[in-house]
Amino acid sequence: MPYMGPNARKRQPERKRRMGDGKKAKDESFPVAMSVLPAEKRRHVAAFYAFARAADDVADDPTLGESDKLNALDAMEAVLTGAIEPEEGQRGAALLRKTLAQTGIDPQCARDLIAAFRIDASNTPMETWNDLLNYCSLSAAPVGRFLLALFGEHDPLAIKASDSLCAALQVENHLQDCRSDFQQLGRIYLPEQWFREMAVRPDALGKPMAQGQIRALLDRALDGVDQLLIEALALPGSISNRRLRIQAATTLSCAERLAMRLRDNDPLADHVGLSRWDWAVSILRGLLAGATR
């Protein structure tokens, strides 16, 4: 991914996103399923990820109206629960249904994702920081909980720390995409209350640079991310499976380094991501965590 530094590249011309244009696993700012995980487990993670990306593409499709998006998400949930047979474009839901049946994982984690994408489809605003965190409990926390359940990790401390890490990553993703979300979808995840308190117009997110109060507002969100990452520090040490512990520690390091990148660079001026050095450091930290507990 591009970042502000020696290897930075200019923001590519923006275009409207269509079905199938969403992110792939390789485009994420965190490891989706590291090769250190057993192949059988990675297969199930890939099914969960494909389902999430397909639902995300529906919610973000600028060619669909709100009712069409909601109907499509309802159909995906119906396929997931077995209420209807899959049609074209619903293969991801059918595959995840099979994964959930094979692993015995509660389908609620996937249904929570659908609930989050319904919020996206309706462009429901976030009034407060707590509203944003509640959204993250639907849009992000299920990913971590799915991974923990897949490896038989049920420690409440691990679940709580995972929820915090996933929320931090979700807010970071919102900050990375805040300009394109506003320009392409008219969507704002940052709390409306903050815009009023800091006398910032929401359309400041569409400007080419973050200056003054809008920069302060972005930093306020990063203050919240920092607190979430403190709460997430307990995650690697609370996981018994060595391979999953490596994944968790690597992801935590990626989140920490992305928070620093977002502090030091302007997500309105360019896409802020991780450098190769950031990835190398994070993977090394993950491997070290795997050797100890």
C-alpha cells in the first residue's frame, strides 16, 4: 500500500465502486490469514472473509439504491441460515454456511456483519463515539470472535481484547478511507457530535488536505484508537494456540504502526498505509510472541 515517505505514490484517480470492485485480502492493512495458520483453518477464514467482502460490496455499490441493497443483504442472510437456496452472486453466503456447519461456530458472528452492512446501506450516521464503537461491535468484532472460536479459544480476556483490537482496526480503516467514503458514498463514520463541538463542517472531509480543526478531529479519533490498542495488548498472551498467537501479535503490531502512520500523515491528501518495514517489524513481533506466552 502507498504511504507518505520515500516510496509514496500519488493518490490514484477515484472512481465509483461497483459490485466485485471491493478489497481483496492482499489489500488489507492487517494479515487476514497468515500462512503460519494451518491450511484447513485458512480455508474457513477465507470463506468468512469472502462472505464479508461480498456483503461489503453490496453495501458500498453506488449503482444500487438503499432498498435494493437491503433486499440483497436480506437474501444473503437467508442463504446463510438455509432459508433459501443460493442464486448467482450468493456463493459466498453458501460457502460460509458450509463452514459454519463444519466448525460448529455460531452463525451470529456472520449475522452481526449483515446487521453492520445494513447500517452502511442506510448511511446511518454515528452521533457519538459510543455509537461508532457499537457499530464496530457488529462490523469488526465478529471477525476476531470467529477466529478465536475456530481455534477453540474461549478465554473471556481474549475475547474482550480481540473486540478492542478489531474496533481499533475498523476505526483506522474509516480514517484511511474517510475522504473516499464521503465523496463516493456520502458516508461519515466519525461522530456527528464531534463535528458540532469542534465547529467543523462535515464537507471538510472532501478537502484535499486535513488542516486545523479537521486534523484535530482525526487526531481525536486516533486518541480513541490508542485507548483501544492498550486494551488489546492482552490478546496475544491470552491465546494458547501458538499459531493464532503469532497472527494476533502481528495484527496488533500492524494496528499500532498504522495508528502512527495516520498520526504522521494526511489521509485526506493520500492513502495512508503500512510500509514494507512496518510489515517486517510486525511479522517479527508476531514470531517472537509465538515463541513465548
